[in-house]
Amino acid sequence: MNPSVAITGVYETVLYAADVRAAAAFYATVLELRLVDGPDELAVAFRLDDGGVLLIFDPSRSSLPGRPAPSHGATGAGHVAFSVEDGTLDAWTETLRERGVEIELEKPWLNGGRSIYVRDPAGNSVELVEGDLWPA
């Protein structure tokens, strides 16, 4: 490996939703992410506390020719996992239920971590993770 180059993290994650405004409402209101751009017909952007960005694009508009960025080529429902503070997953579960969100799965992991899975309005799988699920 060339020591002068290194990947330092994941900068952005992209999901797709035909109704960008409905997705924006879910991520801003239900998950309380910080909106930084949009929503408009094409996309919405959220900034996460760790510096990463969540982008949600309308798949039909983002694949049109002549856009300034190449089409990502993804179709269908995607998946994103967000880290939550240790000791808060039960509170998240309760909060999501109070906000009318169905918990699809509550998953304890062998190493002591836990996850819950829900769906956003576009059908994307959204996971909230407490603890470290993958060994270093």
C-alpha cells in the first residue's frame, strides 16, 4: 500500500426515493437528522454528527443524461445503518413507535451489540445500531 494515500472514512451514503419530500420528512422529523439542502424534486441532503452526509435522490431524475455527476445505477430499496449512543436503543424503539413507525426487527448480536430495523417511506431498510457489530 502506498503510505501517501489512504481512505479515511465514508463521506456520503445515497438512498433513493420516488417521493423525495416524504423521505425528507421521515429523516428530518422521525430520525431528527440535520437537513442541509433541499428537499427539491431531485434530492435532499442531511449532515450527520460524525461529518458524513446522507443523500436521498429521486431515481428517475438522478439517472437523466447530462447531470453533473454520473448516475449511481442503483435501483430498488437500499439499506443504511446509523450508530446511536450506547444505552439509547430502547429509547429509540419507544420513540419510533410513538411516531407511528413499525419496528421490522429487533436484533441482538453475539458480541453484545443490538440493532432495530425500520423502513422509510420509500421502503429502504433503516437500521439503528447500538454497540460495535463488527470486530476491528
